[in-house]
Amino acid sequence: MCELLVGNLESGDRLEALIFSAIYLKWINTGQIPCFEDGGHPRPNRHAEISRLIFRELERIYCMKDTSLQEVLSIRKIHPCLPSFKAEFTASVPLTRIRDVAHWGDIPHDLKLQIKHTIQNKLHRNAGLEDLVATEAMLARITRNPEEYSEAFVEQFKIIHHELKDFSMLGNLTEQLESIKESFDDRSLSALTLFLECKERLDNLEESKDALDKSIDLLLKTAQSLNTLREVIVKGLESSLRNDVPDAAIAMRQKWRLCEIGLEDYSFLLLSRFLNALEVVGGAQQLKENAESKNVSSWNGPLGSLFVGIRQLGLSGWKPEECTAIGNELLAWKEKSLSEKEGSEDGKAVWALRLKATLDRSRRLTEEYSEALPQMFPQKVEMLGKALGIPENSVRTYNEAEIRAGVIFQVSKLCTLLLKAVRSTLGSQGWDVLVPGAAHGTLIQAIDRWAVVKQILCYLKGAPGDEVTAAGNNIKGVVLLQELPHLSHLGVRAGQEKVIFVTCEDDDKIDDIQKLNGKCVRHNTTSNFPVKDL
């Protein structure tokens, strides 16, 4: 892996090397690729030294002015897969505590042998994530009965487990942030303290109906504090590494980088919880009703959370200028209250139209992201997956999984909810175009796996969003009679297969569509009514 990355990063194959490395390391880390020892005896310090070399090269590329967005995305997927190279792990004989524990005086002989053969020898022969798994299993065994082993022995084994987590960079977000606390200045420390306080309150918040409003406010406050903290860390990572930078500084930079990526991952969780809480209190319908009564304060939370999501995308290197512009617009519409009139126009309508334009802009940003990934991964995933014997389903769903596991997916869902509320507020048509285009054919209601034998257009009464279209040359267009996030599995696959796709939620229009069942129709997403009888 080191030879592939370091040997190709200066050539025209740089992006390809990064993409292949990201795919391979993900499958290694998730256990999709089984690992075996080759008979060598490299100690963990060898892994740490290789990791440092790769990290340094990746950071150099990350900070270059000509680095593409695709390269940035690939690098960010590689970083969490690299082991730590702190001084204690690059020492000539690292992780020696396990040797002392394996010879502990007051434990049974069979336990000593098991620790020696399943953990100690394997760790010093060829360290890997499986050693952490074995250590966790052993820790569970020796702590099952509190009085069975001495407190000192158990404490030492817990330290070993923590060291291996640290080596594998698998500590939780709080542990990771605490580890860089000493390198913060006063302003940065203030941002860190506020985020950790919010996170702790959120972790301890009891789930109940009475706590729902408090939960929504705390989720938003935690997300906002996360934004501030991540901005501080990203700012500290802007400058590239000097050639003479000491090893300790490189190791601290690795911690900062992983904390920055960890904050992005945690923002996904916060936005998901916020969306769930928002649906419980009424979702788009509640927002529409409040707007009609000239009360748009309830929109502040959803708009604030969308601002956080957009800002997270920018901090990750995805079109930062566009993300900043969208964020400024969101803040402007959030601060602007409704007026009775703006000139000769209704104030509510003007406010909603302005907001809709920004939400459409946000949606285009998510769609551009989802279009970029298919250009990067699918072909290489299929090639590498076939060569390494990866299960077909893992290969086929790789691209969708990458989208659905990222902040971009939550941003897309927020856009869907807010656009639905805005369209209802404006009294506009209940159509939402996922994949634009025009076609004609016979309209039928699709059943089961969409088994068709001729070119058709079809409509579905419902879909949870994880179906595979398997359209081939048969299905030319789809009308789904429910809302669906643009980056759902079904939406992404339809885009990849160039199948025209719209959703409809208006009951009257749904009745009109169903009356056309079996007839030859035209499907045009630019029309006020996308499905018309020929």
C-alpha cells in the first residue's frame, strides 16, 4: 500500500491510486478481506512508520492548490484507516506491557499461555485489528467475575486494551478530542469545552415526550458548537507540513485530522436525530401551518440544522465557496421575518419563494456530489471486488452506502422536508423531480420486481427507498406516489440508470395518474403535469 501511494502520487495516476487505496482499506477495516500472516516478523513499529510515511504524503497532497475534489474525498476516506505513529508506537520494541501481563504472577498458567499465544506473540509478529478484537474478548472474560482476578492485573489489561485502541485510532470522539486538548489555545479550548458540555448533556438526556422540545434545542446547540469547533481544527490544519517538522508534530497533526473527520461523522448522527425529532412534532405539515399563521420562528431550527449540514460539506472540501454562499442565504432567510406585503406582492409568498430558491440550490449541491461518486468508485470497486472475491452485494451497494453514510444524505433529507413545507406554503404543484427528462410509453402500476417485457412508464404506490430498479431498457420513467429523499437508494440507482423519476404527493393528482393506467402517455418533467394522456 505504501509503495502504491507514495510511488504514484506524483504521477498522472494519483487519483486512481488514492481511489483504489480507499476502497481496499475500507474492505480491510470492515473485515471484507480476510488477512493472513506471511511468515514475516515485523513489529508494530514497522506499521507505525509506514503509516507516518503515508500520512505525510496524503497531507502534502491535501494542502496542494491543484488537488481535485475527488482526491480530497479519497484522502479523507484513507485517513481513518491508518494506525497511530505516536512515539510509543514507533519505538524499537513497542507495546511491551502485554509481555509483562502474560507473565503476571497471580493468574492461572493456562490464562498466561492463552494471552501469550493469542495476543502477545501475534501482536509482536504482525499487528492488526484482529489483535484488538482478541484483547476485547479477553478483557470481557477476566472482568466477568469481579473477584476472580486481582485488581492490579485487570487494571493493567485495561491499559493494554486502551493502548491497542489508541494504536488502531479507534477511540471514541470524546477520547480523541481529549487527546489534543493540550495543543489548543484559549479560544480553541473554549470551543472544545462548549462542544463537550453539549455532547455530555445530549448523551444524558432522557428520551420522553416532555423532553422532546428540549432535545431539539439541545441537538441544534450541539450541532452549532460542533461547527465552531471543527472550523477551529480545520483552520489549524490549513498550512502544509514543512520538510523539517518533527515526528511529534506529525503525530499530533494526525490526531487533529482524525478529530476533524470524527466531528464530521458525529454531525451525521446529530442531523439524523434532529430530523427524527422534527418528524415527531409534525414535520413539514407543522412548518406549513406555522408559516400560514405568519409564525416562521419554528423554521429556525430546521434552517439552522441545514446550515450546519451545508457548512460541514464545505469544511470537508466539497465546493466550499458554494457552501458558504448557500449558508449566507440560509442565515439571511432565517433572520428575515414575514411582512404583510413586499411592494405589491404577498410577504409570505416572497419569503417562501426566496427560501425555495436557496433550498433548490442546496439540493443541486447534494445531487452534484451524488453524481461525482459514480465517476470515482463503481468501475474500480467492481474491478477490485472481483479480484479479491468480495461478495457481490457489497460491490453492488458500495456507492450507495458511501452516500447514505455521509452528511450529504442528511442534507438531502432536510432539503426534501423543507421543500415539501415550502411547496405547501406556496400552494404549488405536489411534484418533486428526482431525475429529469422526457419519454412516452404505456403507463402501468408496477408490482413486485417490476417484471415488464416492453418499454413502459410505471407508477408505484409506495417504496421505502431501498429497491433496485433493474430497469434495463424496459422502464423509461417512474412516478412514485409518495415523497422520497433524492439520495435514497432508489433515487440514486434511477439516476445511474437514466430513468426519469418524479414523486407526487397531491391526492387529486394521484387520482388523475391512476385513471391513466394502461394508456399511452407522455412523461415530461418540465410540464406542470408530468404525466399526460397521448
